[in-house]
Amino acid sequence: MAVANTAMAAEMSPALDRMSISIGALNVDSNVQLGVNTSAGRADTPDYNADRYTIPRIRADFLLGHSQGISLDYYRYDRSYSSNLIGNTTVNGQAVSGTANLAAKLRLELGQAAYKWWIGSGDDVFGLGLGAAFYRASIDGTVSGTVSAAIPGAAGSMSASESNSVSRSTVAPLLELGWRHAFSPSTRFFVEASGIKKNGGNINGHIYTGTVGAEWFPLENVGLVVDYGVSKISLERETSNGIARLSTRLQGPSAYVKVRF
């Protein structure tokens, strides 16, 4: 009886897999806002909503025993922006209006690795993960335009053009939280959240992500994963003119083919 009870307690939850690899893509709607100190003063662009874009992504999970494991995640966002902006912005804290041409290329590469502890038994388990994230951000851009404003001591209108290019990479601590529920051996539901925060250095900021999704396995070892996620990204870097800031939000559905062993 004691041996049987020990074996049952050590059984792996049906909400988890011994090993799995998921390959798929995110279809995201992005919102981007840039701020930079230039020779003409501080400039902050209004929010720019880009068209939907598909990002390839790969994930893997490995259990070590029955309640601990390793989680891996990687994706790369690579997108060019080009827009004619008409409206209001700020320069040196003063409201101005006018027109601007924005051309930018943003590349964000993110890889995550976490050691996870799964708490619970049966159909429900809760996960806590601690690890590290490697991310590389690269921005190339040019903005030019004409603005007008009633700024004391300044002309009624002025024209300016600025170009810049930067590429930085860093490693930051990672925290992951999750809940998984198994309706049956072939159908599951999950909720995930992660946070990356980096202070100090030539690039710092945070990346927060939340995801809700479901898994269905029509075959014992091959299934389909669908989810909906939101990522909030805010990064800052030191420049010769001061601090440049990138703020973007990526949100949308994802679909993966998942193979489990």
C-alpha cells in the first residue's frame, strides 16, 4: 500500500508533458511610440499603429522529474515603418503641430530560458519560473518635417531632419508565472505571464507579456495550440544627445503545432 501511494503521488499531472516542442507564429497588431533628444530639442512622436504582421516563434519545455523543468522561448520581430504624420506632438515640452515623414526599421530579438517549479497535482498545476532573457534591439530611422508653434523666443515655424541608427543587446532577469488545467488528456487550458526588467547599462527597460490559450491533441503526440497574447515593451538607451526611448505594444493571436514525447 505504501509503495502504491508513493507511485500515485509521483505521477505527472495530465496538464504537463515530459517533453514538448512548439513551432508556429504570432499575428500581431503593433503600436509604436518613439522619443529622442535631438540637436533641435526633445521630440516625442505620437502613437503609430502599424498593419498586422506575422512573427515566427519556437518554444520548448522539458520536465526534470515530475514537478520541475526547463522552459525555452524565442521569437524575432523585424518590421519597417513608413508613414506621413499630420497632427500634434511636443518639442522641448511645448505643443506643436505640423507634418512629418517617418521612416524606421525596428528589429527586436528575444530569447528566454527559465527553470520552472510546478505546484499542485491532478488536473491543475501552477508554475513559477526564474531565469534570464537575452534581447537585442536595433533601430534605424529618419524623421523630417515642418512644425509651427507659438514658442517664446522661437520662429513661428521650423524645419528639421534627424537620422539615427543603434543596435544593443543585453541579458536581463526573467520571472514567469503560469496555470495549466487539463479537461482531458487531449484538451487543456493555460494562462501565462512573464516579466523582464533591466536597470542600468547602456540599454534598460522592461518587457511584460500575458497570454491565454488552449491545446488540443487529435493525435496522441501531435496537437494544435492557439492563444492570444499582449506584450508591452519599453526600452531606453543612452545617446550622445541624451536618452532615446522606444515604447511598443504587440498583441494578437498565435497558432502552433506542438509535438510531445
